[in-house]
Amino acid sequence: MFEKVLIANRGEIALRIHRACREMGIKTVAIHSTVDADAMHVRLADESVCIGPPAAQHSYLNIPAIISAAEITGADAIHPGYGFLSENARFASIVEEHGIAFIGPKPEHIRAMGDKVVAKATMKKLGVPVTPGSDGPVSDSFTARREAERIGYPVLIKAAAGGGGRGMRVARAVSELDSALAQARAEAGGAFGDDTVYLEKYLDRPRHIEIQILADSHGAVVHLGERDCSLQRRHQKILEESPSPGLNAGDRAKICGRVVEAIRQFGYRGVGTVEMLYQDGQFYFIEMNTRLQVEHPVTEAVTGIDLVREQLRVAAGETLGYRQEDIAFQGHAIECRVNAENPETFAPAPGRIAEFHAPGGLGVRMDSGLYSGYRVPPNYDSLIAKLIVHGRTRNECLMRLKRALEETVIGGVLTTIPLHQAVIADPGFIDGAYDIRWLESFVARRRDGG
């Protein structure tokens, strides 16, 4: 097992990784920008290294600075968390070239799944159903029109690189295609440095279902069930739950089994998430995230398996030590992402935390690096806490979540807690009758007083 792990991230996920390491007797190194010098994970780590100014490209995305920090402190492994460099194949390769273990998949697997066109072709070859779409990238109007006619309108134009909803446009008719193509390519080029796009059939009311997998380097692969991530605004998730209220046992077993077999053939190592759209009883692969997910605590709650601990074990060459039939799924879990944002306009709301109180009690967990006096910087993602609750049933889970949200105190900045309280009180959500368009409609109804 590793003796010292450098955590190449910040915020609540850096603290989450630190905690797992300490429970395994592993020392930690925290890297940080100048604005994060007082962050909780920096305070708790065994060592810390400042790697640059606030701008991410000069700190958390600064590969030479991160490698230097690892070498100076004698770290024998690097955990990238999520975001930043977590799905950067070049970074993973450089880490390994310096004789340091990368706690994640092999660089070639990150690279293959990082390009959505390649990922889709790979999964299709491995027997996973994919959304009907173009056979490859589209770079001109003629090709786009030909492919759109073959697929059938409406079509979704998507960036081959990146994520987060950027580089995506919908064309509902041929008259909208040229403009949508130009906009998607321009946005993709600006956001990812790559304007490659492709076309997919646009599904009107799908659910967003993701399958959590775990694989060691000895050929063992298991799934840890699914998460429903359909509550999204502008393609950004705000709440996740497991199991999905929209799946039946037969469909669940079928898709999870197919995904496990595909991942085994792929030769994958580590944790990964296969993301699917689900509509009218059919699953369609959209992408694979080759990293730990923000919403991983939901899976931990229903399985009792520590995913960060498993990442460390697998990266150190250990076997899983259990089979699919050994994994027991218990109860229901929901995670609310708490952002420092205006709950009405969603504008970022950085600032100083005047007071902070985390909820407690049976089945309640809060992952956060907040404390009274901490200043939320304006330089990074606005996620400041994740509230995770677990119950024996979905109804018990919802009642516990309602209580936990009422107990949570975050003073000094605006947060999305009021939005979560409104969502979980809505009959549509309580009934589980939602899809990826539901939240946008819900927010519009609230804004209009409906």
C-alpha cells in the first residue's frame, strides 16, 4: 500500500480523499493555490504545498508544479479527485513516467473514453446500446444535413471533448441545423480547444441513469448499482438518488450485467461511471466518466462500500476480494449538491461564511470543507457541500432529507438549499415522475409563481 498520497484537488473532494487515506494509515500532501491556503484539507493534511495563484490554469491545472510538489514531498501516488486533471490522459501518463502511481484508470482508457465519438464506437462494439447518431464527427453543413436526415429530427449536436453541457445545441428542423452547428463548434472550441462535434438523436423525455462500476487489474469487475441523475439545470446535476425510482428490477439487472461485461472486455481498472439515457424501456450510452463522481456517496450509502478506499486498493495492485453476489444493496439514498449560488437566478455567490452548522442524526452525512470564517473564493466551481441521506425506504429517505435541510445552517452567503427544499416538497418529485427536462420546467413555474 502507498505511504504518502498527494491530493491534486481542492474543496470537499480533497477532504474526502484525505479522510480515506488517514483511515488507511496513509500520509497526505495537500496542494493549494494562494487563495486556498486556509482550506480545511490544507489544515488537516500532513504536508501542504502552494503551487500557484488563484487561476486554475496556473495552479490546479499546472502539471509541472504538481509533479514537483509530489517529488519534493516524496509522495508515491497522486489522487486527482474529480474535475481539473482527473480525466487528463496526458497528466496520468506524466505521473507514471515519473515513477508515481496514478490513482485512476490507465491513460489509454482515459484517452479512449475522453473522446465521446471514440467512446460511443467502443461501447457499441462491446455490446452496449448507444443513442442513434452520426458514425463519426461532422465538420460541415452538407455532412450534418445528410446525417440529420438519416437519424431523424430533432437532433442534438454535441462536442466530442469536454462535458458540462458546453458545445451542445438542439436542431429541431433543417432550418435550425446550420446555426446550431456553428454555435456548438464555436462553443466547443472555446471551452475545450477542440471544435469537433457529432450528432445524436434528441430524446424528448429521458431519465439520466448512470451505472457505477469497479474493476481491479486482475480482471475482476463488479457494478454497484445505478444512480438517477435526471435533476439537472443546463446539464448540471443538482440532486442524485439510488436506486432510481424509474427503473424496474428487470431493466436494472439487464443493463448492469451488460455494462459489467463490456468493462471486463475493455480491460478497465479502477472506478468508472457509464452514463446512459433511459426512455420507453430502452437504454442508450452517452459517455463514460473515468474518475470518481461527485455523487459517489449515494452509492456508498446503499452498498456500504468506500469507493475512495477501493480506488487506493486497486491502484496499489490489490484484488477486489469480493464478487458481485457479495454486494448487498440496502435502502435508498439521496444527495443534494449545495452550491454558493442565488437559488432563484443561480448566479454565483462567493463570500465569507458567517456561521456553519452541519445536520446530524441517523443516516445523515455532509461532505464539506466549510467552517465559520472560511471565505468561499470566486475562482472555482460553486459547490460548497454535499448533503447525503439514507433511509430504509425512499419515503423515509425523503422525510430525513427534509429534516436535514431544515437543520443545515450556512450563513453569510446565498445557497441553493431553498431550491432543494422546494424540489423535494413537489408532488412530481415525491412520486419519482421526473426526467432530465423536469427541473427546468419546475424552475420556470417557480419563477412565474405557478
